[in-house]
Amino acid sequence: MITVADVENIVELARKLGPAKLAAMAAVGVLLLVGLVFMTGSVSSQKYGVLFSELSLKDSGEIAKELDRLNIAYKAEAEGSTILVPEAQVNRIRMQLAEQGLPNDSVVGYEVFDEQSTLGATTFVQEMNKMRALEGELARTIRAIDQVADARVHLVIPKRELFQRDANRPTASIALKLKKAMNKSQVQAVQHLVASAVKDLKPSSVSIIDDRGNMLASGTGEENSAMLATAMDDRKAAIEQRLKNQIEQIVSTHVGLGSARVAVAADLNMTRTTQTESLYDPDGRVVRSTQIVDEANNSRQPSDNNGVTVGNEIPGAPDEDGNMAVENSQRNEEIVNYEISSNTRTTVKEAGEINNLSVSVVIDNAMTTAADGTITSTPRSVEELQKLEEVVKAAMGFNEDRGDTVSVQNLAFAASPFAEEIVDAPLQKQDYMQMAQIFAVLAVGGLAAYFVLRPLIARQLSDDPTEGKLALADTSGNLVGIADENGNNLVDPFDHMDGAGGALSEMLNSTNIMGELHSSSVAQIGEMVENNPGEAIEIVRHWIKNEEAAA
């Protein structure tokens, strides 16, 4: 219980301190409180870990409801899509929510066949469940990609009708919610992934869009030319970069690092050519088959001089005159079939063949440093440039028949008047909080040093002749003087006594004598206390009063 005396002591202490010291103490207290709040907030924020992220609003609501039921503190960030819980309980809470089936994945995979009985299910229902399961499994696989936050897959698999000769090919469409942009090769990887999982589906028939409506793949079947162009651009850039690094490295070993600039331009053939060639060797013939035909024919016919009669029409009847017409024929035929050796060659020239290379190398002047530190820029000789040109040709694989060109020139580099601009990442909210904490701690430390350390240091360096001296008292407890370290009285109290208390007491109270005992006077003070215990008690009591007044 606070008494009136305590209140009076507090008021007296405030009066002795004065308005300036009270204001300084209040400011220091406020800053300490602010710093404590900031540090407490930062420490408490570090104790929270991510339970789930990228949640739908429905899943976030169900998880929050379950956490409220379990009486677990949580925080919601990123418009409710991220749930934070105490970091030490993250794994345990995840297991508890998993028992409740949270978060509830809305994508259905092959577990659809486990949740319902096939007894009594129609063929249509079975086909639809198969389609849902395939779409769900593909969506889960695509979501495993680092750049993808969510994915939805739609498949169109036409059913081949009876007696239909040509069947329509399946198609697919994919909608992606991206965490960060995907390059062309990653989009093509998603196309091939889906095409490999569906029978007769071509990668060029898979269309892909992102959550902003940007077309990543059209799916119109015209992707081959686009993919070829992209592949050729990548090949061209890879060839140019590889040659540039090789040439720059070998030239820099002579002229110095940073004293050479290299540019490479590669001209590639973008046409894919297929050539079929058949060669026949006439000297390499081989008899395959031989056919020889010998035919002889003898025939006699009656003469037609006497006309036609019944007698000469009889077969074998002699001519009336006894003359018969005789006809002889003979035919010789030989057919030889040869097998002539032939060679059929098919040559396929893929796109990407190098038509020609153009290399340009610019070399800085030679820098020489004199004894006095003066730097001199000297142009390089023609012989040196010719040698460097030969080195560049050897490094690039120069082919004159292909039309390659090389240019090596010596030009003085211009010194940039501006330093390279350093692009810093934008400050986040956490950065501002940390900066505020640092400033608060520095401000509190500065005020503490100014109002606490500075008076103490000033008091230690003070030239007050009475500071650090001993106060002497008589047997009645009255102050009688000030003694040095050797016990000699420095002040005569009868010369300055003025009424009760005297000028000496007023002077001692105003100078706040601390009464520190130095090592050289410890023995003497001990003897005085043993001989005069009453006076010693009064002196100690006086010191205590001075200390309370100073506080």
C-alpha cells in the first residue's frame, strides 16, 4: 500500500530531477517500449510457419473452420490462399487435417473407381469415369512442375463408329495457373507429356493457355514449323556463344582480360532436304537368264496353173502336171537377260547446317605503365594483328570454301564516364520492418549513452577538489570537515559555519560527495571506525542520505 510518505518522496525526487531529466527519462522509456514491441513482433512472426499455400477459398474456409474447432491459432495471408500456424506444430497439424481429408483436392484421379461400385454402371458412366480419372491424373502430374501452381486438363477422344474407315484424332486443351513464366521448351514438354498418355494424340494437337489468357501452344497441328524455328534459333545462339567464348578466351590470354571484344554471326540452313540417288554400273553386269529358239519348217503346196478342180482339192492329190510347190523356213533366236548392278542412296540433310561464319574481333591498345605510374596507350603492330587473326581462324574452324570471314582490328576502347548501374531488388515489407527495428535500437542506445553514460563520464573527469574526498564528523554526528587520502583536514568548518547546518554542510550537499574509499586510505579508515564507531555510523548514514538525494 502506498503511503503519504511514499508520495512525498516521489514528488521530492521529481523536484530534484527537474523537468529536463524527467522528459529525457520519459523519452527513453517510450523508445524502449517501442523497440520491445518491434522485437517482440518480429520474434513472434518468426514462430509461424506455412501450413498450406495456393489454396482455394473453399479449402481455406474448411481448414480455418477445422483449426477453430481444434483451438489452434492461425494466420491467413495472400487473400486467404496461405494459412500460417505455429512453426513447431506444422507437421502435427498437417497430419490432423489429413485425417479429415483436408485440403480437399477437387481433382479426381483413378480413385474414382474405388469410391463407387461398377455393378449396374452403364458403359457411358464407365467411359466418363475413365475420362475423369485420366484428366485428373494428368493434372496432378502437371502441377508437380515447379512453375505450375494449378492445372486443368480437358480431353476429347472421339469414338470410332462401326464401319467408319477413318477415325478422328483426339485433342486436348490445358489451362495452367503459373507461378512464373514458362519457356518454349517447357511448354513443349507439357505437350509431349499429355500426348504420350493418350493413344493417337499428337503433341501438336494439345493447346495450352495460362491463367491470363495468353496462348502458350495453339494446338492446331502447325507446331512443327514453330518448334523447328525455335530449335534453330537455340542452335544458332548456342553455336555463336560457344565460338565467342572460345575466341575470347584464347585472345584474352595474350591481350589481357577485358581488352578484346568478340562477335560471331552464324548463318544456318533452315531447310531439311531429302535426296534419293540411283547409280548403275554397266561394267558390272551379270547374266541372269539365256533363251535360245531354233525353228525349221518344210511345206509343199500344189501349183495353181490349171485352176481349181475336184481332183486337186483332195488332200495329197498330185498335180495334174505332177508339179508341187515346196516351201522351206528356218528361225534361230537367242535371248540373254543381264542383271546390271545398281546402287540406290538416300541422303537426308537436317536443318541447322552451317552455311558460313562471320567473326569480328576488336582489340584494345596495349597499355604500358612507366616507373612513375604513367599509363601509355600504344597501338598494336600489324604483325601482331596478323598472328591474332591466324589464331582466331584456327579457333573457329575457318573454311574458305564455305565463305567464312574474319576481321581482327585494333581500336582504342573508350572509357565509360558512368559506372555500371546496379539494379537492386525492390524492398519488401519485411525489409522496412527490420530497418525500423534497427533504427529504434540505435535511437534507444544513443539516448541511453547521452543521458546515462555521458554524465557518468563527465563526473569521473570532473576537476572538483571535494570529489572523491572523505567527510569527517564529530561524536555528535555533526560534519567537521573534509579530509584527503592521508586524513588531513582540508576545510576548517569554524571558518564557514553559518547557523544550524553551516556552510560546510550546504557545500557538501551541493557537490554530491560520493564517499568512494580509495585503496591508499583503507587502513586509516579502518582504524578510525574501530576507535570511533559512533562517528563512523553517522558518517555512513550521511553518505546514504546523499546517495538517495542523488538518485
